Amino acid sequence: MNLRAIIVDDEKHSRETLNNLVIEFCEDVEVLTTVSNIEDAVLAIKTLKPDLLFLDIELQTGTGFDILEQLNEVNFEVIFTTAFEQYALKAVKFSSLDYLLKPIDLDELQKAVEKAKKIKDRNIYSKQLETLIHNLKQQQPINNKICLATADGYEFINVEEIMYCKAEGSYTSFKLISGINLLVSKHLKEYENLLTDQYFMRVHNSYLINLNEVKKYVKADGGYILMNNGEPVSISRSKKEDFFKIMNLS
């Protein structure tokens, strides 16, 4: 499957570098044009109707997300690019969308392009983009939504619906307040990085918990946390002091 692409980046060097990488190493991708600002990007997308958009997150005239919001529909794949690990990139991760950190790694570029070729469900992809835009507009992080890729497909849930996350080897099990369990093929560490500023805490090597769902701390048996659903959660000795401070426990 051949992909017709547009590159959006406000830095000439970055545009040229990515363009050259795509031409030389992504044989099934044709770069239709490269543009540097929001206005030209919107016009190019509407006129050329690409299959793939390489979209820089931070532009001098705004953000790459502003471009998406100006379109009636997004019927192409998006690979975000950025030089920074900032809040906007975290929103991309919440949506399980692809991104490339600059300087762009060739292997990562080729993997992202291959993944773009295999997108089959446009409804799911559109919902991922909707989740992204939703999160960017939230004033309170707790209102964020997260996209979880499971064996059955994609689940879109509110962060506040998560009771806790548990490490299961190289997988992470999500326990929802509703009682549902979701298994995702990513390490717990990745979700710790995403959810720590959402009032979640890694209290144990195996557990990342929603602090709003803590019922009480039990001193017996060396100490453990009891969640609102009645489940006990282990807490590491090294984490107790920080947990007590956050929960205002003496």
C-alpha cells in the first residue's frame, strides 16, 4: 500500500531532514509537499487529500492540533513529531497515537509508517483523535480520557474510572471501578509516567493506584492499603512516607 504524505514543520532543517529520510528509506511513501505553517497546512490537506500527515506539535503560528481542529474530518493517518517531552506529547500518548521524537530515529520512523499502512478501523482512529483533542482542552487532568489497546481492540475510558493498575510481567492490568479488568501490552512504568500527575501513585513495584479510590490504610500485617472496592493493595516500605504525606496521614 502506497501512502501519499504531507510534512508539516516550521523548521526548514527538520522538514528537509524528514523529507530526505522518507524518500530514501520509506519506499512506499510519496511526499506530496512540505509546509511550515497552519494556514498552508490546512490548504494543502484540503487540496491534496493525503493519506498520511507528519505533523509537528509545536509551530510558530500555533500547534499541530490547531490544524486538525480546522478540518471537517480527518480521513488520513497522523504521525506527530516533536523535539520536546511536554504536556502535548503526553496527550498524544494518552490517545495511543504514534509520535516521533527529534532527532528522528530511522527505525522508529519505519515502524510508524508501517503501522499507518495497517490502520483499518477509521471509526476507532477518529475516536483516538477525538480523545486527543478532548484531553488538550481539559482544565483539570482528572477529566482526561485514555485509550487502552487490548487484545480485543481499543477501550476509551475516563481516567477517574480506574481503580488501580497492576504489573503483570510485560503487561499491565487495569482494574476499573465498575469491576472490569483490562489487560494492556505495555509495562506499568509507562502508565506511571502518564498518570502520576492525575493523582495516581506507584505505591509498590506491582501497583499504581488512584488515590481518590483509597478507603483506608491498615497497619496490620506490615501495613497495606484498602481500596474502595474492598481489595487490599501492597505498599512498599520506601513508599509509605510519601503516601502518608500525600494522604495527610500522621
